Amino acid sequence: MSILDKIFGNDDQPRTTPGKPDMMMQKVLDTLAGLGGKPIETLSPEEARHQPTPTDAVQKILRDTVKDEDPTLGIQTRDIIIDGAAGPLQARIYSPNLDSDDLKPLVVYFHGGGFVIADLDVYDGGPRGVSRFANVVVLSVHYRQAPENKFPAAHDDAVAAWKWALANAQSIGGDPRKVAVMGESAGGNLAINVSIAARDQGLQAPMHQVLVYPLVGNDLNNESYIENANAKPLNKPMIEWFVKHTFNDQSETADPRVNVVGAANLAGLPSSTVILAEIDPLRTEGEQLAERLEAAGVDVRHKTFNGSTHEFFGMGLVVPDAAAAQTFAAHELKRAFGTAILPI
């Protein structure tokens, strides 16, 4: 199947059994298992932050395999500090040319990790690929994590980062008139909440939002949670562990910022791209989100990648579906920014 078939083909069939990972997806999972990590749900947050990650597995595959691709994708990076809601935040600029005077559209990106673990390095592949294929500047933003900083600290930081990006876009090579928001997993939750906050607070709205397997519900017994209760690299026990450490009480997950599909007002949000993985507890709520955005009048493009797992998006150098997903996201960003090259 070609990349275009992967992107635009209709392969979303009803699922009655857990999906089977594609060959290269399985290779990543096997490599990750070989790194000897312990189950996250058995560890303290500090211990969990030092466990092998899917990114480590991808990097090992790249080291062990002769590859022609430049792992940087020709993208330059610079680490900076920006203003958060309660202090400085780490951030990383991705650009095809950091020294260029030509302003490019800007994408503000938030990484995943269940609001507890992971950082800019773990989630490097996604923003790097988007910068390359969409020809944009990406600002990847870290945020305060639980349990040291419980909900809604990360959400407050995300809105503060959006405000900083709007005010400082030109200083990092971004066009302040063309700014989008994006996130993976917990970061997808932060991204859509930035769009909601922009609407409700009268801020400049994102021109587009890319939501990659976003955490947007609080039903841990829906179809994909049952189907993928023991999936790797994300499963139900891990999410229960994230919930325990992120919230003061489980009842807080009913907040519209968390239970987006069940409690948030989705009207008036920007055009949206929703990218999901078949083998993922978060798939069902992501599919519900796409449906409810569309019902609220939002222009939505949605694709579920069969044979892929949670975390696949940043694996473009080794997993074909990840390259397809990054191409899909880039295409939709270009369409929103008006930078796509149309056929004559």
C-alpha cells in the first residue's frame, strides 16, 4: 500500500479483536522490550522518567541498520526558554533554516507523556518531521508535570506558551499571522485546550489544530480500552497510573479540559486534523472527538492508522505509517496556511 493509500484510503473497518502491528511497528516493540524497561505502573514517577522509551528503540534500530536517511531530516534546532504560567519553560525551535530572514508559518507543539513523564527529547521525531514536510517552524514546549505540579498546571502552561508564541513569533522565524497548534497524546489534550482558551479568552485563534492520538476522555472502559487493555507501549494500567499522579482526585477527570468529548463546547474551533492509531486505548475517544468536532461545525480530517500503536507518529524513519501520518499532518497544515502547491 502506498503512502497516499495509507493517508486517504478507507481502511477503517470495524474491529472485534486487538489489531496486529505492522512489521516495522512490531520491530520497534520488540526492540523496546529488549531494552529491559519495567512496567511504568510499578514505578515512582522519578523512576518512570528514566525508563527506556519508544524513541530509544527507534534510535537503536537506526544505529543497527544501514540507513541512507539523515536522522536530522535537514532540520536545525535551538533550545530556548520561554515564559510559562508560573515560571520559565524549556522549549525547542525546529526550522529548515534558523538563520533565514524569511518568516515561515509557526506550529506550537506539545509533547505527550500522560502529564507525568517524557520531555522534548523523547518527542523529537514528531515536531522534526512536521517542520521538514510542512516547511514550517515548530516550537516544541515542555510544561510542568505531575505529581510535582498537578492538574491544571500543564494546561495553564500551554495557554501561557501560546501567548508567548504569538508575541514572539518573529523572533524565532515564525509568521505571527500564520500560527497553528499541535500535540501528541496528553499534548493533544493541551493543544485542543489552547484552541478552546483562545476562543473563550478572545486570543488569536490557531489557524489549524493537529491532534495526534489525543487524550480527550475519561471513560476507561470504552471499546478501545477493553480491546487494548494490555497493549504496548500504552495500556490501561499505565493510564490509571497517570490519572493517579496527575489529579488530586479521579473526579477531576470530569473537568471539560480533560473529558473534552463529554463536557467541552467544541463550537467555533479551528479546522482540525485528528490522527489515531488502531492499537491504542485512546483510539475510541479520538474517533468520538472527530465526530463531535464535525457535529459542532468544525472542518475535520481524520485518519486511523491500522497496524500502528500509540507513540508511532514520531517514528517516521523506521515505521512507514509514521511517515504517512507526518505527510498527512503536513498536507493539512499547508492547506490551512495556504502554502500548499496546487497542481496547474
